[in-house]
Amino acid sequence: MKQSRSITASLILCISALILSSCASGPKKIQTFQYQDYFVENPKQVEKGLSVELVPLGNGNYKDHVELYGFTKDDLPSDWRMNSMSYYPEVVDGKNIAYTFGVEKSIVAFSVKIENNTGHILRMGDARIYLRVEDEEPIKAFSSIGNPNLVNHPVKNGSTTKFVPYPASYIDNDNSVVDFITRQEIEWDQNREKPLLSLTYHYGTLAQVIKANKKNYKLINSVDKEILPGDTYSGLLVFPALVSWPEAEVKFYDVTTQTDAAGNPTEKVTLNFKCKLQNGQYWWDSEKKEWIPGDPPSVSVK
């Protein structure tokens, strides 16, 4: 199935087009992009004292999550600032916005709220949470955000070697969210058609946005996470998969809702969240420097 561009890739193409057209006269083409997100049919489910609410994170609601995607120039290396701020000019609540869950193609991600009224400790590291798609192997959620800190890495160019900063998780190939997103940045940049005056895109830019907001990048299935009785915990659920299938399911398998005096499980439940693909569109308002949902004006902007 053909993938739609994410807001990140579309904005980068938009900036490149504006650079090339700045010397030309006449009307400018309004930039648009189409995206795909998942919609959860029954987002809140309650079973035997366990309440789980699942909200998709995607292009359609990125402006509602400045706590995840917002950054300032001070969050970037000084020699990255001009280029990176040019690639991400949209400002929401005083911060530039960079959608971190995808460049050209969005990955499957959710915001999750768990209320524990089971009477015992929920150990999320023991939970089995999978993305299920027909005719595909079960996909396990990430258990680590990763290390976004930049580390100089030797890169050979012919007979010379130079040191280029990359996120530590990418260098370690640790199968974390940061590792996955950085590899997506690199693949996109190396395969895209670059205009003559295209600005350099720095690999690890999205990792720096994650670093700036790392306290908000809590994974619910982190191996060391426990939710005490009566507590509510909010976090993220992210899968190493692209938003593409018409239908998918997020399943919480065998979550313990009751234990005996020794702490051994005596009752478990399975929660199933059905997801369906939905389409959307934005157009770029060059005066406001903002992505506007819906169809663009019928007349090109001069």
C-alpha cells in the first residue's frame, strides 16, 4: 500500500521549494500533503479494575502535543540551528514543532493512560503488548526510548575520515525509538530528490527534540515500570512499524488483575483495541507559517 508523506517530509520539501522559487515572480504553488493516521474504535476499556485508554499519536493531532514535539534553538547544537530551524518553522505555544514519530512515513504510536484499581501492583515489564495485523507476525512494542545524546562517529569519504555526530542509540544499534527514528531520517535523506539549493539535514535532529522533552517520553511497558494500586500512569506505546495497514489491533495480553497472598497471578485479562486507517490533509499557509487542515484555497498565493 502506498505510504503518504508525513508532515516532517512535506515541510522539508516545502522549504526547499520556497528557496528555489524565491527568485521567481508570479503566483506560488500552495504546498499540501496527505497523511494517514490510525483511529481507535473503542479507545477506553475497563476490565476487573484495570482501565486503559489508548489515543493515537499522528499527523492529525501533532499540534495538541507540544510537550512531545516542541523545541527551541537552544535544544540543538549551535552549528545545526540555522538549518534545523528552517526545516521546522511552524511555532505552537512559543515553540517550534518537529513531529518525532516519522519523517516520510509515520510509525505506529499511542498515548496511553492506565488506571490501576486492581488492588495489586501492575508490573508493566511483565505485560505482553503487541500490534497485530492479519497475515503478519506479532509486533512487540519498543521497551526503550534510547539515548539521544550525540556522539562523534567516524565516517569514511574515499580516502579521508571525518567525525560526524550521531545519536548514541544509532551508533549502538540498540533497537530503541531513537535508533529507529534516526535510521528513518537517514534513509529518507539519502533517497529523496534534493533541489539544487537544498539545506543539509542533520541526522539526529528528531533525537534532539526527544531529548528536550525526554521526561514526557515514558514508555508504559518499560521493564522497570510499576503502577501501584490506586495510581494512574500516563505514557507512550510505540511500535517499530509504519502506519500502513487498513486495519490493525493493539492487544494487551494476560494482564494480571488479581493475585493470591503470595503475589502469584490468579486472574488475567486481555484487552483488544481495534484500529482503522483514516486519511487527512494539510496545506501550508506561508504567511502564517502554519499547516492548516483541509483543502487549500482555490487561488494560489502570490
